[in-house]
Amino acid sequence: MKNEKRELIDKDGLRVDGRKKDELRPIKIMVGVLSNADGSAYIEQGKNKIIAAVYGPREVHPRHLALPDRAILRCRYHMAPFSVEERKSPAPSRRELELSKVIREALEPTVFLEQYPRTAIDLFIEVLQADGGTRCAGITIGSLALADAGIPMRDLVVACAAGKVDGQIVLDLNDIEDKEGEADVPVAMMPNLNLITLLQMDGLLTPEEFEEALNLSIEGCRRIYALQKKALKEKYISIREEVET
Amino acid sequence: MVSRIRQRQIAKLLTSGKRLDGRSLTEYREIKVEPGIIERAEGSALVHIGRTKVLAGVKVEIGEPFSDRPNEGVLTVNSEFVPLASPEFEAGPPGEESIELARVVDRGIRESKAIDLEKLCIIPGKKVFVVFIDIYVLNHDGNLIDASALAAMAALINTKIFNYELEGEEVKIKLGYTQLPVVNYPISVTFAKINDKMIVDPGLDEEEVMDARFTVTFDKNGNICAMQKGGGGTFTKEQILEAIRIGREKAEEIRRLII
């Protein structure tokens, strides 16, 4: 299996799914998809299907976790057992625990936590189907779910990965490119403040290649940010239309 | 919780390019590596960075390969924040800090292909050597990631595997040892950002007031093999690129301590 390494970029410069090097996968974002949650959002990015919900600000359980001067933000990134090729045990893996931490830290800088002392804001991200780049897509809708819950934020947070595949720097890796490619650089940022809130890398890149990948993922973030804003507006425009008619 | 006074003191010193313990912004504390101090382990090393102490032990066992990599040995990294290392640490299952640390160390070793895993195959698809790296934090005075990554690498370098011969599918252990095939030497460099100043090798007092943390790991050719941002703060693109420039030089310096 490993020996017959497939070509990830063909002679015309197109990738396994027919995309150009700097092209995003098709993205569909919806806001306010769950009636029980205070805020929620859903994304399809390639074959990724991910849903996020925010509960809070609400009472903290267990109580001793509460902070006297601000809210705590908690995040659980979780993959459904059927979301990947081989069934994933529903118990949280070490990978999921690490991602929960870095996603929380990617969103924390944007939330005015000091406005809700002694409360908890809980964000749940469930990956229903995984196709590479789930942490980034999770952050993109995580920040939308926070906004949908009406939680005051400095900016939205948007995330996108770039990486190296067949020796070339490409945008928004899918599952195959992620697994068989040479490097993956997920980036999250606050697009209006121009601040990076998540940065990870695995693989092998020269410092020059890294800079190229970083610039490309920032460019990807900007394009997804436009879709994010549109999805957020769509929900509230449709509510207004309902009210007015 | 650190006092606001301490926080202001650290931030104020940084604006004049100084730190509480007199270091420059790009200076590490004294680093000491003591390899091979646990005789029972196949490999080990104790690393001191200032008062931070991390012990890494390597055990090698025979196990099964992963089904998608039948010809390769298995590498696992685990870390323990032992309660004796800090008043903040508690006994119990590993917390997210400890899991993140182990996974960042793992990424550096794996992505730089530091161990030639194909040489650890005994019978393809059936038997391979499994290399367990266990990181034991003994005293927490900041920058556990760099200390752990260095201890893990130093331990791997002095790891020896028992010789064996095959009788059918039975592995018979023979006298003598062979060196673990280590072919790359990843080194991680960690920065803390405090009030928009980037400093290397944050001590515990600096970690307690930092806005965010950034770790970058370089292989022996100066290429980047892992990165991790931590903490609930932000970085500008320029700060990241600057950290990579400085980190690359620092990694060279530190690598000389282990090879």
C-alpha cells in the first residue's frame, strides 16, 4: 500500500480532487442550526461535515472551576465513531484532547470573558464526517456559534490550513493530502485585527516554504471569512424577513 | 496566580530588554544533559534547564506494528507531570498540558524521522520493536517542552536494543546490545510573548504572566519539523517569522550539547 505512492498533483498542476494549488474546497456554512443551543453553526468543507454548539454563559459545574473575574471558556472537540474510515472509539483520544485545548486557545483571545464573571461558556464541536482540516473548520464554526449565542467578541476567528504536497505549497489540504503529503500548517486568525490565534505544523518545511505556507493559509482565511460573515448575516436577515411579513 | 506587581515588574523590565534573572531576551538558562543515568532503562537522560528538571526514560519491547505500517517499528511518547515536581501538579490521569507536551515532543521526533523505524522491524506485519519514551517532569520551573524534547532526544541517542535471533517466528534474545538507529536530531525552541515582547526559554514566573507561547522544532538541516502555539493569546505574522529566525540559531547551539 505504502510503496505505490500515488501522484498528488498531476502534470497539469491539478490536485487529486481537481483543485488548483491555491483553491479552497467547496464550503457551505449555516448558522443557528440547533434549537436547544444558545448558538450553533454547521459547515461542510469538502467531505467534512461538522456541527458546533455553544451553551452559556451559564453556571459553572463543577463550581470550583469558576473564576471571580471572568468567564471560563471550555471546548470539546469530538469525532463521531462513524466519521472516519475505521471506527473511532467514542472515548476522547489524546489527539482530541490536544485539539480541544488548541481550539479553545484559538478562540479565547476574541471573547470578552471579563463581561461574564463566575460563568462558563461551553463550546461543543462534533465532527460527523472527517476529510482533513477538521480543527480549522471546527474553529471557523466555533466562532460563528459564539457569535450566534450573542457573546461579545473582538472579531470572528477563522481558520484554514496550507501544506506541502508533492513538493508544492497548496491550500486547504483534504484527507489524502494531509495523510500522504509532506507538511500541514493549520492557522487560525482574527481577520480584522490581523492576529494569529492558532499555529501548528507537522511535516518538514524549510523556513522559506513555511513563510509561503503561512501567507497562503492567511489568504485562505480571508476567503473563508467572507463566507463566515455571509452565513451570519443570512440567519438574521431571514429572521427579519419573517418578522416583517 | 501571580501578583499584578510581579506582572508589571516583568513587563517593565522587558521594555528595556532585561529579565528578572538578568538574561537577555534570546538567552537560555544554563542547560545540562546527563545521559544514561537509569541503568534499567534501555536509554535515559536527565536534562536541567536552570532549575527545571526533566528525566526521560526509554524502554524497548517487542510488539505488533500498526496495520498501515507493517514494516516499521512503533514510537510512543508519554509524559507524566509527577506531583513532586510542583505544588500545581496533582496525581491522576494526564491532563491536557501533559498530553499536549507529549504530542509536541512526539511530532518533532516523528516528523524529522529521528529514528529509522524501518530498522526496527523484526517480522513484517507481525513483530517489531516498540520504543516507549516516558517523560518524567521532576521539577517545574518553566519551559517544560524544550526540556522534555531535549531529554527525549538525549535518551534516544544512548538507547541500546538487545541483540536477538529468529528461530522460526520466535525471537531469541542474545548477548550484547545494538545502538538504536537515530538519524536526525530535532531540537525545539520555545518562546513566550509578554506585552508584545518575544523571549526564549520562559521561566515559571514568566510563563505565569505570558500572553501566549510558541514552540518551533528544527531538524539537523535547519528545516522546521513541528510547531505549536499555546496559551490564550495571539501573535502577529512578523513575530512568528522573527521567532523562526532566532529559533533556528538557538536550535543549532543546543544541538551541540547532545551530539
